[in-house]
Amino acid sequence: MIAKSNRASIGGWWAIALAVLIACIIGWTATRAAAQVSGASVLQADLDADNVLVLPAGKTTLDKPIVVKFGQTIRGHGWASQLEYSGNDPYAIVVGVEGKQCYGAVLRDFRLSGGGIKVIRLDQTQRIRDVWIERSKADGILIDGVGEQLPIDGVTARECRGAGVRIVARGATNGVRLYGCSLQHNDGPGLHLETLAANAQLNDVRVVDCIIQGNQRVETSGEVVARGYVGRLRISGGWIESGRKKRGILAEPRTFPTIASVYPLAIGDVTRRVGFLTFADGAVVSECFPAMTLIDAYKADVSGANVWPDAAKVEWTGFEPVAPTGMAIRVQP
């Protein structure tokens, strides 16, 4: 039989142990909350210190953009990690620093709300993978920089005020790849490609098994827009649908004032046009009216597209596209 004094002693120890446990739980909860609610300076410092920023499960707030530099990675725990952006700049994450290489920059496995991603430098070994972007104040992803080879894999961009993905070139930008992406319900096009200078070129963009659907909530140019000197754009597999009976694909030239230092023999303005646009592997263009408008699109090949319904015509002027027998094609008025 336990003496009364011993029982009191044991009871006291249990009370102390319980108090310590409660204090630990409260401290752990406070630490977890602090880890999930951080300003840009804290997150940037963590990224620069270790070259890796791991977003915890739950919501992490961000009040200014984070800059991802050479060899740095931001990764989360998939859907469980949400980065909530509240800054004034439309882009929450900026990849690259002007004039500096940015090899190995990686973004993967998290949700981003309230801001987009801006890439200002493309170098091999960069990657954006399995990132869900929603409600950006501008584009979901904006690529506005020189370089080559950027895979964008399994990314969702939806309900953004601009395009889902916008790629613009002021110099030479090559080799952007979109694999299995979902670009839906954005105010602008799902995918927008454009050159912004007479001597700029945007080449070899490949769109593979992507869903581009229900965009153009404000801008009505097309679900996919290619404008200017866009060469070798290849769309294979996947699904393009307006859902609002609007245009599917628009390819059109862009005219620039002559730059004497670049084109010393040119007279008048310089017009740059889309070339070698290709559809392959039964890429579906559904419920878009018209399905495509191709204006001076050099050697466009739409024979690999599956256009539905038959009334959704392919409009063209200038260069007649390669198309299968029976596809509804007419000259644009």
C-alpha cells in the first residue's frame, strides 16, 4: 500500500510533467505559426543562406517578391504548402538577376496565390515543376529574358488577370517547354508568345499534352496567341477549348519601325511573322470559333490537329496551311 506522502509526491510529479508537456505543445505551435507567417526579408535570408527554401505545410505569407538566383531552390510539400502573396508588385517570385547567369534555379511542389512568377534569365538546368498558381495580379508565369531551355512541367495557372503563361522576347529566347500543364480561366490567353523588337526571335517552344481551356475572360485574341517572329511552335496532344465560343489559335505578324543599325538596307518598316507552326499527335481544338486564324503564318502545318466541330473553321491569309482533306478552311475576309 502506497503511503500518503508518496502518493502526494507522485501526484506532484505528474502535475509537473503535464505542465511541461503543455508548455512544449504551446511552444511548438507558436514556432510552427511563426514559421508559416514570414515576411520577404526572412524568407530571402533563409534562401540565400542555404540556397534552399523549404516551405512548410500550411500557409506562408509573403509581402514582397523573392529573388531566386544561381543554384537556388524553393520547394514545398505539394498542395499542403501554400505561399500567400500580398505585395504590390504583381510577381511574387522573380527568377534571375539581370546580367547574371542563373543555372540550376528550381521551383517545385507548392501553391502560390495572389502573385505570379517572373523569369528574367533562362539558363539550362532551370525548372518549374508541379507549382499551382492562382489569382496572380498579372500573368501566372511571365518569361521575359534571353536564354534557352526552360522546362515547365505539371504547372497550373488559373484565374490570373493576365495570361496563364506569357513568353516575350526582346533578344533571343529559345527552347521553352510546357509539359502536362493546365492553363484555365485566365483573363488573357492561356498561352501568349510574342516578340517585342524587330531583331528579336522566339524559337522552338513546345506544348505537350497541356489543357488550355476557358481563358479570354477579358482579352479575346485567342486561347493560344503567337505574334511576331515566333518560329517552330509545336503543339502536340492535349486539349484547347474556349468554352465561350471564342478563337482557339491566333498567329499573326508584327510590324516594327526600321532600325538602321540592325537593318541598314531596309526601306520602311520591318514585318516579322510566325513560321513553322505545327500541330501533332491529335491535338484537340474544341468549341473554338474560329478554331484558328493564321495571318501570313509561313509553312503552318495543322494536319495533326483534331478540330471539332466541323463548323469551327481554320481562317487563313497569305500562306495556305498544310491541312488534311475535308478540314473546313476558308480565307479570312
